[in-house]
Amino acid sequence: MKPIETHLITVKKLGINGEGIGYYKKMPVFIDGALPGEEVIAEITHKADRFMKGKAVRIKRKSDQRVTPFCPVFHQCGGCQVQHLSIHGQHQEKINLVKESLLKYAGLNLPAAKIEPVDTGFKDRFYRHKAQMPLVMTKSGIMTALYQKDSRTPVPMKTCPVHHPLINEVNQNVIDILNQYDLDPFDPRLKKGLLRTLITRVSSSTEEVQVTIVVTMFHPSLKDIAQAIQAIDPVKSVAISKLYEANTHQIFGETVEVLAGDATITEHIDDVSFNLSPQSFYQLNPPVAQAIYQHVASKIGPVDLAVDLYTGSGTLALKLAKTAKKVMGVDLSLASIESAKANAKDNHMNHVVFLKDKAHEGLKYILKKDMPDVITFDPPRSGLDDKTLHMITMSSVPTLVYISCNPSTLGKNLNMLKKQYAIESLKVYDMFPHTAHVETVVVLKKRPVS
């Protein structure tokens, strides 16, 4: 056996996945569980040409922001990464992460006046309004689980302290029902079993609950199971989705079938209502999402034409429609666009138009007909694609609002935009406390032509 290599490392910052980052002979060392300011004895677990990975075997000097994790499976589950860091410390490190990404990828060193403080007062436990939990077989029967970090190994758990209490309550009732039937969870190694994933969503405004069970195939007993689940007091909708492929990261199959109750549940942002089907995209932390949308609307104000790329179910687009004469939303997902159109109709917003298309194709179509006053976009973690970026930089759109969930791609995209656009303001939101995820809203203004 090779001798174990250990080093004393001073942790300088948090990485994008919540790991501590220090240096050994100028080489970065990524250490799970270590916090900025700490001195740790790190056991090296992986060596590459430009970095190393390690685990802390002893902490010689602790951070004053270190706290005891409140979840009993924190060290096994990959759902949260920074429960051992105080909320104040999390906010500061998330701001630092955004600032460092902008400096590293775009050469932008923002003055403090450009960065608005993180809003406090939101829940940091029981905040998540949607749960997607694999179903596994244990000695005591079927249970819900979450996955270990960087793994498909499930960690069984009855409840999760960041899930809304109604989700925890309903899930336990659903598990009790499932255990009354002779059905097995799906085993991807053996490619056997019926039950894959339990998806539970609760409305923040009505507390209606929507339950979807992802299965490998239809089974007659699922109808009886759905009726039993629908009888649980807050449950208004029960559906199934069939997904057979073994090695996939997809959650839903191609179709969803409602077996009991209503097809949708209702959400609200101010006085705008949204009917959400099981596949509809809606932010997992609605109170923080609403704060983001209100912030964006306040930065834009009344305009003639607003364009919302990656519009999803149209939540931001319909918020902007309160003050914009016309709004156009673009999304590639047919299910999202159908939901957005239905939501616009239900709210009697005839001046909102939704297009099913890729972001750059939809924007190309719009720019041929009119010049938007503002473009908003909330892209996936991969950020804006080159075609969309090029189209924006070649246009004369005066205001952009970028809602980012990935500081690295935000920095890379801003590097492409910075010649034509200047940052007016930046605000960090803690959409997912105790995780490494950070949401950033950047308002950009067109630079004057020299």
C-alpha cells in the first residue's frame, strides 16, 4: 500500500461546490467540509496535473463561522453542502464566490456600491416547495431517499429538514400506502422494479399538494394507490409518469397521466395566478423567487416591449406584464410554453405572447419585427449560448437583466457582454440555504457609442 500523503493546508475560500480551497506549493487543494480561515490536516485522495483533492482528517484551527449541522445525515447526503457554515457566513461566501468569478472570467472588479446586500428574513429550513426523492427498499420496507454527493448511491431518509413540512408529512403517508402493496422500487443495476421517484410539490399560496410517482411501466394497482393518496387532506393532484430507461438522469418520462384529482395546483405571485402541472417549471423557493421578480420589475419599470428568454411557465413574463405594454416570452419546452399560455389566458393578459423556440431563434424572430426595451433571461447552469450572446451584442437593446444560477458561466457570459454593456447593479440571493448554489441578478445598461 502507498503511504498516506497528508499536508497542513490553510483554507482560503469556498469553491463552487461548497468545498474548501487551499494551496500546497501553489497547487489548489479542494477539501470537502473545510471552511475559509481554517487550518486543516488534509489527506490527499486524488492528484491531477493542476489540482488535488483531499479530506480533512483534523482541524487545527476552526472558523468562528463553523456551526453544528442540524441534519443527522448531512455528512452522507449530497443535498446540502454547507450546513456546517453559519447563515451569515454562507451569505458572505456566496457574495465572494460571485465577485471572484466575475474577476476571474470577465476581469470585472465591482466596487461595493454596485453590489446590493443579501436579503435576510427568509426561511433557511423547510423552504423547499418541491421534492424529487428516489424510492428505495430497506429492511423496514419502501423509503424515500436522496443521493450521496457525486454518486447515485441513495441515502434513505423519512424526512428532510429543508423540505416544506407538508412535503415531509405527505411523503410519509404516501410511503405507508405504497408499503401496503406488493410493489418494488426500481433497481437500475438489475433493471427490475416498478417505483422510481416520488415527486411532491406544495403551493406556497394555497398549500395544495401535487404528487407524481415516476414508474417504469403502468400497473393496475396504481389507480387504487392514486385514489388513496388523493384522500390525504392537502393532496389535490396525483399523477404518474413512465420512464423505463435504466441509466438516465431524467426525472420525468415523456408523458404524465393524472390518475386522481385535478390536473394542476395553483400558485400566486402578488395577484397573478399560475396553474402548475407536474412538469411545469416553478422556482423551488417561491418567497425568494417572488423577491427576485419584484426586484427585477423595480429595476425595469414601465416599458413598451419586454422580452423574457428561458421563460419557463411565464412567471417573470407575467410579472413584467403589469407595467409593460407588451411582453414576449421564449422557451424550448413545449410543456412550459403551453403552461405559460394557459397562465396568460387565465390572468386575462392578452398583451403577452409566448414562443416555443430556442433562445437565439426566438430572439432573432423578435428583433426582425421590433426592438425590445429590455431583455431578461434566466438560463440553465450552462449559461447563454454563443448565438444568443452574439445576437444580443449586435442589437441596440438598452437594458439587460441576467438572472444567473452559476457564477462561473455568469462571469464567462459577462466577459462577452462587457464591451457593449456596463453593470448597473448586482444582487445576490440565497435561494437555497445550506447549499453551494447562489442566485445572482445583474442589471446591465448599453454603453454609449463612442
